[in-house]
Amino acid sequence: MRKLTKAMPIVLALVLAGAFSAVVQAQEVEQNQVADRMYVRKATEVVIWAQPMMNAIAMRDGFDRDGGAGQNDLLYFRKPIDWRFQITTPNNTTMYAFAFWKTLDGPMVVEIPPTNSTVGLFGTMMDIWQRPVIDVGNAGFDKGLGGKYLLLPPNYNGPYPAGYFVFPQLTYNGWFALRAIVKDFSPESLAAAEALLKKVRIYPLSAAQHPPAMRHVAVDGKLINGVPLFDLNLFKQINELIQVEPAEERDRTAYDMLKYIGIRKGAPFNPTDREKRLLTAAVEEAHESMMTLFTEADPSWRYWPELHWRDIVPFEVVLTEMSWDFPTYTSVTERARFYYGICTSSKQPGAATRYFIGSYDSKGQMLNGSNKYVLHVPPNVPVSQFWSVLAYDTLDSAAFIQNMPKPGVSSLDNGLSVNGDGSIDLYFGATAPSGKEANWVPIAKGRDFVLLFRLYGPQAPLMDKSWTFSDLEQVNSY
């Protein structure tokens, strides 16, 4: 038997101490990893929660930075837009106009002009969460007669004069998206649309006796990026809004998550290098989640059960007037799915327009620009105005596919090839079918894409489903 020396207990103690230290260090590493994962989860959910607000802020900042249209200015187009106007799922068949304002210093006045037989108007005033305040224009509150709308700050109890359509906002930041509806793209119709939009006025109620000059900023042909960028800047924007906007009862859980990642009312947001690394991981995870949510919706949303086209928004959400607030919960995830890819809202969706989204072909395969597709549009599309089918990128965003000669096809287009029964075949792919270029929707090779089928002035055969659409068919050649 080996004889125990005086040094051996010391050696044994050192060995045990080292082992204990290693265990402690391993536990600390594990605890740090758990804390990191928790931080990333919280931050990811914050981005998903904030998606509607981030979509609006991206447009506000992009219009100012790239278009030169700041607060209380009207950014508008004099002709159909193209891929250079990068916002989520815009429409190139209406003349857009956007404006942002703040009610921090008191109520704001928005003058909406009356429409005429040449050009119509539809749009929605919203708060920064994209919750509709009121629809305006022909299918809106004023029924095309126009009027002066007064937007009140949150919890406003002050006086205001008579003669206004008065509506409260739940946030200090407000904005609208307007669409001038034209019957065609003739120079006369486009001029009438511009003349109508240039009658819009925005100013503080305090300046109503002598309104300041209104800036109407035409941005045709400019490269404007109004798509949210999923990077660290998102958290700075979220912090900006948190400092300004009132906290709402429905967002109590979200404010707990905000606190966990270092965003608090009345406190600076200064993330450490570690936190910046984790926030970057979180925003990347949120972006992947948003892309998946937008393109892979619940089959129960299908409008025609036998087809893959689905409602852009479920009917039960329409009943909430697009607040996404139900009796026992707020539908945060589905709200994020919608506002990842949609740039505006409406208090009564379907009153003036109806949208359907398609991201699958007839066999249930995701749409991709490496393939060729044919879409058969049956005759007698049930609209009083027009329809359109437009393509959007889903690899990075839900904006127009960049550098494409056109984003889609509409019934307003000249030179469409029409079948003998009045139906129309549309073609999707990287190359055009010979002799039918007007019916072609160009898709960048290899790009994933989705389609929006819009109907302006939807009629009864759509509502009762006596008119049925069709799925895209993948073909080897046109």
C-alpha cells in the first residue's frame, strides 16, 4: 500500500478545487447561453409585435430621405409607379399619395377634395400602428364629397370649432395613403388625378385661419426605399416611438419584453456590444419568420376552397375594423403576417377593393422565377372599375421585383391579347411569350415571388362566388 505523504492532501485539494472551478465555469457558460437565448427570444417577439409600426416608419423615413417629402408634405405620383418605388406590395394602377403628421402640439386638419366623374379617390387615415382612423373618398366617410377632417391627439379634451369631421387618433403620429382612381392612363386622366391630389391640404388646427403653404412633392422616377430594413436600426426606431407614444393596455406584455432588452420609457437605449450581437440575431430570425408567415398562410384563408388564392385578411379581422383586437387577445402574429407585406390598411376592407394573394401554383408548389406559368383569367371579371395582377419579391421583401420592366398586368393596359370568349391568359417567367408581351409579367430568374390579384369596385358575382378564378399552371413553354 502506498504511504500517504503530507503533500498529498494539498494536491488532492488543488485537484478538487480545480474541478470545482471548472464546474462553476461550465455552469456560468451555460447560464450565459440560457440568458442569451432568452434575450434573443424576447427581442424577436418585439420585432414581430412592432411590425405594423415599423412598416409605417420605414415609409415615413424613406419618403423624407429619398423623396424630399417631410412632415405635413404630400408625396405623390403623376404616372403609374415602377419598381423604383420600394414599399410593400404597392399598386401601379392608381396614383398614390402619402402624408405623415404629428398631433403632439394639437389637432391636425386634413382637407380632402371632392371627386368628379373623371377621377375618383379612396384612402385611409391611420395611426402609426396602421389602425384605420377613417376611410375617405368615394367609398369613405365623405362619399366623394370631400371635407375637412380634424384629427385629435390621444385623450384630447380641448376645444375645437364646428365644421369638421372629427376623429381621435390613438397615437400622436398619424398618416394616410390615398389613391386617385383613373379610368385609363391617358394624359387627360393623369392630369386630372394630379389636379385632384394637389388640392389636399394638411395643417395644424392652430393655423386654420392662415394655413401655411402646402408642399406637394412629385417623386416620379426616383428610387425610394420605404421597406423596413431588418437590422439594428429597427430597435432604435422602436425606442423612438416608445418614448413618444402612449402605452396601451393591450401592450402590457410587449412592454415587459421591451424592458428585458433595454427599452424603457424615459430611459436611454444604449445596448452593449453583447446585446447588439444578440439583437442582430433576433432581427434576422424575425425577418425569416415574417417571410415564411407572409407566403405560407393557413389553408382556411382560401377564398375558393379548390384554389390556392386566399384572402389577404381573414373576415374575422375585418369585423375588428382592422384593429386585430379580439375580446380576449390581440392577434399579434397574424397582424405581423399582414403588415410585413401590406403597406396600408382600411376601416372597411372590400368596400372599394378586394385583394387576393397567391404564392402557390395549381400543384401547391411555391412560385419561383426559374419556372414558367400561365394564369387563365375567366371572362366577365366582376368589377365596376378594373382588375390587376402584380408580382412581388419574397426573397428579401414584399416589394416590386427590382429592375423589372413592369410589375404586372391590369385590365387598363393597352394591347392585351383577349381570347374569343373574353378570357385572358397571363404569362409569368423570365422571358416573354412571342407576340403576347402585353400579357406577360416578368419575373427575375430564381426569385421567389407572390402575386396580388386586385379588384377595384368588386361586384356581387365575386361576393357570392358565382364567378371563380383559376390557379397558375406551371408549363414547360408558352
